[in-house]
Amino acid sequence: MYYDVCLIIPERPYLANQMALPHLGVLQVSSALKEHGYEVTVLDFANGYHFVEADWYGITATTADWIEAIKIKRWLEENGADRIMIGGPHVTSNPNDASKHFEYIGVGDGEVSAINIVKNGNRIAYGFLKDIDRYHPDKEAIDLWSYEFYIDGKRATSMVTTYSCLWGKCSFCSRYPKPFSRVRFHSVEWCAEEIEQIAELGFPAVMLYDDEFFTYPKRDKQIIRILGEYGMVWRCFLRSDYAMKNIEMIKEATDNGLREVLIGIESGSDKILKIINKGTDPEMNRQIIQILHDMNVKVKCAMIVGLPSESEETLKQTWEWCESVEDYVNDWDFTVFTPLPGSDIYNNPDKYDIEFEMDDIYTAYKGMGSTAWKPCKISTSSLSFEQILEWRDRFERRFKFKEVC
């Protein structure tokens, strides 16, 4: 049976720029639906609510989007919509939460689950895409040039070469249940096709949105060379330990367009890094940052304030660590810790020195001046929520905005 399907991306007020990069997951689902003969409209509500007539509506949601997704469902119903499905990371991590608010639920890979819902009317559909090379993001479904992201001063769009995280052990990170947590790699051939499509659209730069790159050297080296052949400049996320094992590959990457990286440092305290099972240490992090700087790669450090067992002592250690690498870091991101569903800290809070309300986690906080969302009210045995928030603001003023504290 033929259906019109409208896929909706919620607004994301917790982001500094909601229109930085497109939602690739939704564009993948659009490709799958079109392959099965359905007409698809993709709407990004960062541009405001906009109603279109359709037989089915699909909303995607991360945990930070969850409250907004419920609001969108109610708004759709007020406008006469009656078949509304929900999918995305929050649903896959926490399907029971979704069943309290939605009748049609897609768990796992939306390329499969959305088809099962629309075609078969399944109330709860589980989808696992065995061949992740089957689809490319539907680049005709949305105006990619309406998003604005720059790498080394050049307009960029994004691509993903790997599903899930190879490390997969951080206690603060949300992890899908099996089989969705399994690491799956796009082939070199698929990546070459994706880079070619991006180049044909006129983009001179690419953001590799994998959880971390430089994890599969045999494949990654070939992708790096393809990016170089197309003259792309690019940015990626990386882990210090994987990077330290692959210095020569990083050097080759810089020769083929790598200009910027984001590293999830989290903390400058070795104690905290061990508690969250990060698998890295402050000295390793310091070394890779200096190496990247010497290779003329810009480094952004992602930091989390208020992790389990956080104290004045651990925060002072983080402060000293930040000072030690300040000359080699181009940008910083300081966030207040939020325990996410699917993480070990959220699932087993009694194991950790952390207190929070389970219903208080549907928020995200992007720092000073952000009014749309507020941080989760966490605390440790040593620090109140107010102290944690004060420390986060101090870090941001001192290191990101270079104010004298």
C-alpha cells in the first residue's frame, strides 16, 4: 500500500547552533522508505513547527530531545495526525519509556524498523540492518546547504563511517542493548561513494561523525587517501589511546586534509578517569594534544564537570591539567554531567558516588547564556549541585573565554 511519510527532527535548543549539521539517521530512514516506494518529507523543526499532510509521521529523539518529542506528538495530534511513530537513540536505549507515550515504536535501526511499522502496522518494531552499506543518506530530502558548519574556514557537511563505539566501556556513556551495540564498519567502497556524492554537491570539507576515527587502520588509511584524492579538508573525533597507537596514520591524515579533531578528555584527574573507565590517563591525553598541535591540527577538548566522586581536589587537578595544555588547545567544551539511560551510572547508581533524580535527566546544558535548557541537578558526596555548576562556569570563563579568574 502507498503511503506519504513525514519524518521530523525536533528542535535542539541545547546546541549552540541547531543548524550546524544535518541529522544523518533520519536521512538514512528516508532512503529506506523511498526504496520501498513511499513518498517522504523531512522536516527540521529547528526552523519552527510546520505541518504537512501525511499518512504516517515519524519523530526521532535523543534523550535530550525526549520532552520535545512528546510535545511534537501532541501538536501533531491536535492537527489531526493519528499514526505517529517514534525512534532514535533514546527509544533504542529505553523502549519502555517510549511505550508510555507512543503507540508505534521503532527500536534499533530505523531503516528496518520504520518499514516494519509503516508496511506492516507493527506497534513495536525491532530493526537491525545487517548490510549497513545498503543505503546512503537521502541528500535530496533536505537542503544540506541550509546547515552551516566550517572546517578550516570551509563549508562542511557530515558523514558516518562506523556504527557504535569500539571502546564501549565508559561508564557515563549510553550504550544500546545487543545487537545494536555491535560495532559495524562501512566498507571503503561505500565511503568512497559517500565522499564522491558530497564532493559533487560542492562541499569542500567533511565532518566524520564517528564516535571515534583511527580505530580500524587497514580500512581507515584507505578512507584517508580517498579524502585526500578529493582535496577534502576534514575533522573527526578521536580517543587518545587509539591515536597514540597510530601516530603514523595521523601524520598521513594531516597530509590528506585532516585539520581539526575533538577529543573526549572528560577530566584531568586520573582518579576520575579510572572511575568512569575511560581507558586513558592525563599524561597520555597531554601527549597526544601536543603531538597534534605540532602537526598543525587544531584540537578541541570536551570536558565533563560533576562526574562520580568529583571533589574540590579532582577539579583542581583538572584545572592544573587544562593549564598544562592550554597553549596547544584551540577550543574547549565544558558540560555538566548528565547520567544517560543505557549508561552504567544511570543503570547502577549505587555503584557510584553520585546522586540525581531519574526524572531529571531529560535536559542538556551548553553553558553560560543558555536559557532554553538547564543542567541535571547532580551532586556527589563532596560537592553540591550549586558547587558543580559554579566550577563548570569558572572553567568556561577561564579556558574557553580567556577571562581572568
